[in-house]
Amino acid sequence: MGIIGWVIIGALAGWIASLITGNDKKMGAGMNILVGVIGGLIGGLVMNLIGGYGITGFNLWSLLVATVGAIILLLLANAVRKRSN
């Protein structure tokens, strides 16, 4: 999957994750892409650790894996932010 695919999957995954975690109003398009791409890496790592497949290309499975990783990332970020307040 090329750069454009990563950006598209990242944008969608970051946006879906921000809606689920309640961060949608705080994040813009660039942050959604960044969270989604990092989420794809986290989701791929988690899936590999449990014996599954990570990002496999430009498909629905890859979007699901990236979204799960982005949710994990945003939940961790929210926990750190709440702890520091």
C-alpha cells in the first residue's frame, strides 16, 4: 500500500476513532491522519501479537485494524491528559 493509501486509511481510521473516543471536536484533519497512521502501526502490532494479520492493503480489514489501533492510542492519550490535570 502506498503513501496515498496510508493517508486515506489513516484519515478514516483517525476520524472514526475520534468519534468513538469523544475527541472529534479537538482534532482536525491533519491530526486525524496522524492518529490513524500511528493507529495502523499499533493495530498491526497488536494483531501480530495475538496471531492475526495486521494491515493487508487497501481494504476493510486494514481500516478496522487501523481504527482499533487509533482507539487504543486516543484512549491512552486521554488517560495521560486526565492524569496530568
